[in-house]
Amino acid sequence: MMMMMENPLDPELARPLVHTPVGSYRGLWAQDGNYSMFLGIPYARVDPENVFGPSIPHKFEGIYEAVDDTSRCPQIEEFNNTITGTLDCLHVNIYVPNSATIENPLPVMIYIFGGKGNFGFAGRYIYGPRFLVRHDIIFITCNYRLGPYGFFCLNTSKVPGNQGLKDQVQALRWIKKYIRYFGGDDSKITLEGNSAGATSVDLHRHFLQEPLFNRVILQSGVSLNTVLDDPDSVAPLKIAKQLNYTTNDINYALSFLNKIEPHELIAATRDSGVIFGPCAEKYFEGADNYITKHPASLNTVTRKDVDFLIGFNNDEAYSKITIIEKDEYEKRDFVSEILGFCFDFKNETKLSDEMKNIVRLFYYGDNVQRADNKRPVMNLYADFIHYSPIFRTVSKYFDSDVRVENMYFYVFSYSGERSFDKDRHNVSYTKGGASHADELGYLFDISYMKDRTRDEDMLIVERMTELWTNFAKYGNPTPKPSKLFPLQWPRVTQDKLPYLEINTELRLGSRPMHERMSFLDLLYKHIGHYVRTR
């Protein structure tokens, strides 16, 4: 790494310093391992004339004090349900092992956080790097715009949509250009994400033309499990109205909202009921067009030379369904909700009723929906929202024109004190399997979990981080047998879907959940043309 220490006798200046063509960055030495931290490096800035449009690459002169990872983009954050964040948020955090040099460049892992495109941030509060960087990889997290700032989709050239995804692309471009100055190998870049972050990664896999990464890790998310929202062309009018500004002109409303303080705008967005997410953009000549079709309608991707590690947790919906109160649970029609989310039966009431009855019989039998047995709804929700889209993605990637040579499939089934989602929802880790996002506690040194070091939990930390970093290094999570991995994890092929179950005992299996997935395969074969893409 082109790293220097200014006057090592001065404790303020005895800090890591990296010089790049776009400026110098002075970071911090980590106190919990042999690595340095470059925190809050701006890769782009929001255009003050069009805060809902494309971001602008960041430029500066001198030395940037890269010491603060607390920035976040405007949002209602998930822990305290408070409005927070500023538009000065398009930053990357880079964690560099001391072994990295220009002569010895290390593989790079870039993590895209989840949060439905509406909340989340890249700091060490959740995404502590200690467990990963000790495996000699450079680890990077990045912020991107959320909610109205990231996903206004207005069918105009100034605000075409998906600005949050395009922020991610800006970050990837910055990293590809400059990571070698930090000791990174720009020919070994792994792009990783969980949930909506994994969906983002898969969307980049479909639409990104530039070779900005070489491997991907998709944790419980693919592009097929998102519905690309129809652009709400009057969304600015609705939000402006919440702020006592009434107009029928979109441009006037946007001009007004552009000047509103971000916390006020986020509050007004919440009160307006407008929901934001990725969309299929209208094509505009000369604009930064990105997603112009739903991935379900595509038969190919832009890059075929990308290695894959993909999988899910074995009880994805456990926490989400467990926390629903008895009265609400027993009055909701979950079958109708799920089918309505996944399919558009175009007012064909008879077909809709028939499908609801078939699905209800498969998951419930002759039983009624009762709060003392939530397992049918847990399976229903997980199968349609998580598992089936992932399996259909794997099948799609093995179609004739989308061949994948190097793919590994996993099922994470461990539940312990570091299980992130159960802990966040105050759900007992001793019940159920691994819920959605539970694996995060075994990849990251989450700040409020530092005292959770049970032997079993730390064994899973060791296994997860070694598997993930081996994949980043070699394109193979188990390149050779070891004490932690006395087995060889086989690759997925056109005809076989082997997987590794990750728990205190490792287990190799083939085609997980095949009975439930066979049912969904038949269902999609029968009514696949009704799949909701918008």
C-alpha cells in the first residue's frame, strides 16, 4: 500500500496516509486488530440543484481526514424509528489489513446493506470489519441514497429513477479506480449483499455494463423477489401537499421539495404513504438509464464471467411472523396477501379463487389459521418471497445463454446469541431456525454484540468468515480440506443443486426444500404469465 506515516513521534500525525490521484486520505489504526481504517471517504456528492437526480463524482484537494463512519443518508432508521441523516452521505469505509501493499495486493469485498431501499447505513455499528479483515482481505462498505432521494421514479430525464442503485455504481467505479492505492487487487473484487442489498447486487449483475466486480455473494435476496414499482408520477404532489404546498405541476413540486430540509421531507414522505423502491425506468436519450426492463423478462445478463455464492437462511420468515399479535394474525388472509403480491390475475376472479384454494390446501390442509401454530404461514411467506425466487434465479442462470461455470449454494441454519434478526425483534434464539438476516451477526463484529462470545457462536463466526473470504480470494469457499472444513463443497451444475448447510455440524445435501419447491415450480409453470413485475 502507498501508505506513509507523518512524523511518527507526533501521535496526532502517526496515522496511516494514502495518496491517490484524487486526493490523500488520512485514516486511523484499528485498536482491535492489525488493520487500518479509512472512514467516510466521499466518492460522490448530491447535486444541490437536483437532489433527486444523479450524483456527481467527488473531487477535492489536500488531505481528507477519513476518521468518521457515522454518516447516513436521510431515513427513518430501524432501531429507534427516528428520522436521521444528511445528504452529505455518499461515503465509503475502507478497512485494510497491514499486510496489504502495492506489491502484495489483497482481494476486495464490497458490502451493500439491506433495508428495502428505505433505511440502513454502512458504519461499524452493524458492519464491524474485524472478523473479515483478519483473513487478509480488504473490506469496504458504502452508503447510498434511500427513500425519495434514492428511488423517486418520475419518468423524466432529470429524475428517471433508481438513483440509490446508481450511487452504488458510482461507489464501485471509485473503488475500481483507486483501491490499488490502498493495497487492493482490482482484479479480485467481490460484491456482496443481504436482502435488499443482495437484490441490488443481482440487479447490477443484470444491468451493469462495466466490469467493476468479478464475484458476487447473494444472501437471501435476488432481483426476482422484488416488484419493480410503477412510477408514481404524482408522488411529488402528494409529498408537497403534506408540507402545505399545493400544485398540479410536477416541476413546481420538485423545485419546492428540492429546497426542503431532508428531515422534513422524510417525515412528509412517511405521512403521505408514498412507498419507494427500484423501478423500471423510461428510456431517455442522454440520461443515465439503468433498469429499463424487469429481470423476469430478460433471458440474459450483461456479465457471464462472474462467480456466484448464493443461498438463504432455513427459516427466513420466523421472526417476521412470530412477532405478529394473535388478534391481527387470526384476522389476516395471508394466502390472498402473498398471491396478490406475487401475481396479477387481471380481474380473473375464478382463477384467483382457484389458486388461493390450492395454495391454502397445500400449506394448511384442513386446518384453520391459528396463532398457536404459525408454521404454515412462516413456510408460505418464506417460500413465495424468498426461496422460490432464489431457486428460479439459479435455474435461470443455468439457461443456455446465461451459463454460470462457478456457483456455490448454501443454507444457513444456525441460531445463537449473535442472530441479528431475532435479537432485533426480541425473539428467542432457542426457537425456530435461522431467520432473515440472522447470519449478519456471524459475519460482522456488531458493536452491541461484542460480549457475545459463546464457543458455538464464535465457531460459526470462524466458519462463515473463512468460507466467504475464501470465495473472495479463490472463487472457491473450500479450496482445500482443513480442521474447520473437512469436506469439499461441490459446485452447482446444470443437473444438480448440491448445497452446504452451515451450522455447528456441517452437512452436504442436495436440492433443499425440494417438495415445497416442486409445488411452487408447478404453480409458476401453470400461472407464470400472471407474475407481477410491476
